[in-house]
Amino acid sequence: MRVLITGGAGKLALHVAEALCTSHEVVLMDRRPVPDDCADVRRDLPFILGDLINKDDCRRATEGVDAIAHLGAIPGASADTFAVNTVGTWNLYEAAQQHGVKRVALASSINALGLGPYRIAEKGFPLQKLPIDEEQPADPQDNYALSKYVNELTARAFHSAYGIRTHCLRLCAIWRPAFFETYRPRPLDQLKRPHHEGYLMGAWHYVHSADAAEAFRLSLEAEHVPEYAIYYVMAPDTIRPEPTHELIARFLPQWLPLAERIEGRQGFYSTSRIERELGWQPRHLLDGSALAGGGE
């Protein structure tokens, strides 16, 4: 396949390109170029300088493309986030439809659920069960969360109307290999917002960059899988040494009645669906030695 990676100059794009380029023809697109001193696989890949906000750039980038790994976005709340992320995604899908692209792996976010650091309300998220799965209704409040949620709706609309297969990959914090080597948990009393539900949910989860990239590869290559789906993509454990049930009791006691099935350092989200439907498995987890002596 000829695969377009948007956001091609970004950090995640490096790992997605590495996962795809041995078996596919990969093309990068970004509104800023890959640095001249780039020493990774992207230096040898075709690059299109263009902005997703520009329809002509999107049409130029998607011409001759079979599939898209859509990573391009503003990765946080800002004055421009909602407009850039949602219009850029619409333009990309519109161009994809015009050129007959039939597969998209969309970089969504756990923020699309509405539980993220930019959430307006500190408490009151209408949580139904733990661990959280894809059936939990979303309640986005901030412009970043809402942009990711709207992008999922855009993807669903283009699947319904034109048959463009899309898997919305709800990613959490993406950790590069070097971070695993240096990470040590901070004392819990140093949490910036210890009573903010969204902040805590964002702060305690991670996924290795190679595992995140593998989710994109599987999404684009898999056959006989759902044509539209939302998947959580993250490690099965938290970044904390404490048992998760203890964290809930201390910081999120309003969720204790839902926590009976949580064991050990288990994360708050379930990845059962992507494991079952795409065969994804997280292979890079925090070593116990990184957590030794951390915490309190």
C-alpha cells in the first residue's frame, strides 16, 4: 500500500513510519518540514509540505494514496485547537473520498471521552464502570477533547456515506524508549491537581511509542475487521507503584463503588477490544525497578 502519514514531522510519526516503511510505500505530510539534520528513517521518505486546513494541500497529499495514518493535529487545548483539528480532519477525509482512499487509522485520544487534563469541571464525570471501555458515553467539555470527539464523528460519517474504513485509536501519553530509562514516580503529594478527575486519568496512563505505532500498522493492514471502530490504546498498568484501588480510595473515592474489578496496578481503561479485534498487544511495559522506591 501507499500510505500517507499526516503530522509527518511529529514524534509519533517517526515510530509509525518505522512500523510501516518495510512493507509499504510511505509518504509524509506536515505543515513544517522534517529537520535537515534528521537522522531517522524519515530522511529518506517522500515529504509533502502542506497544511490540513488547505483543501488543495489535502487533495495533493492524498492523490495516489491507498491508506492514511492521520496523526496531524494540535496536541492540546488552545485558541486554535478546535478549528484546526476539526476542519483539518474534514478536509483530509473529503480529499480521501475524492481520491478513493478506503482505509484510515485516526489518532484520537483518551481525551475524546472527556476525561483529560483540560476538562473544565474537576469532578462529576458520569462514569458508568471500571475499567472504562468503548461503551462509556463521552462527555467532552474543553476544545481539545471536543475536537477529538468531533473527529471521531467525522470519521463515522465518511464511513457511513462513502465506506471509508476508520479505526479511531484513543491514545494516552506516548512514551519514547528513553523515558522508560529515566522515569521515577514522584511522591503523590506533588500531584498538581489531586482532585481533578481528568488530570489524574491523563497523568497515570502511558503507552510505549512502538506499541502505539503497532496499533496503526495493524489497523491499516488487518482484513476482516470492523469497518468503523473506536479502540483504547495504552499499557495495561498505571505509572504508579501503588495499587490502583488505593489510588482510587485516596483521590477518587466517588469511584470506589465501581472499582471492585480493579486489581494490582491495573489501569483504568480496558484494551480488550483492540486485542480481540486487531490482535494488538502492549509489549513494552514499565519495569518494576523503575517504580522501586517511588511513590510516597
